[in-house]
Amino acid sequence: MLALVDSPSVLRGPCALFFLLAAPAVALATVLRGLDRFGRTLCALAGSVVLNMLVAQGMLAVHHWSVRGGVVTVTVLSVPLPLAVLLRERISGKRT
């Protein structure tokens, strides 16, 4: 939120970096429920780094790089993953 409202707070940078790493990692961890805890954490963090790199590379390729744009793009890509898992569980009627 601090990055989106362009707050002059010193916590804006660290909070944005934490969000950019944590949001995709949590979304991927919900998809990878079948793995053990260490494997799920490692895969989720690696996937988070990959997603952030792809977003950054795509934004740089089209010459539209901004912190706000990166935060919004990562949010838009991270939100549907857990929702898709919940929808799949609701349709199938079982939890994995």
C-alpha cells in the first residue's frame, strides 16, 4: 500500500520488496500442498523469484518500468492462484 500511494515513509522500499517476494510465494505454496513443508517453501520462494524476474524483464522490454506497475502486476498474477485452488476444491468436494 505504501508503494501505491507514493508515501515518503522509509518503510516503503522494504515493505514493497517483502510484498514482491511474499505474495507470489504464498500463492504458489497454496498450489503446492502435496509437498512436504521444506519442499513447498523452497519451490514457492524459487517460483516467486522467477515470477518477479519475468515481470521485471517484461516491463523493461516494453519500456514501462515502475515500482507501482511491478507491485500491481505481481498482485494481479498472484491473486488468481489461491482462488483457482479453492474453486477446484469446492467443485471436486475434497481437500488435498
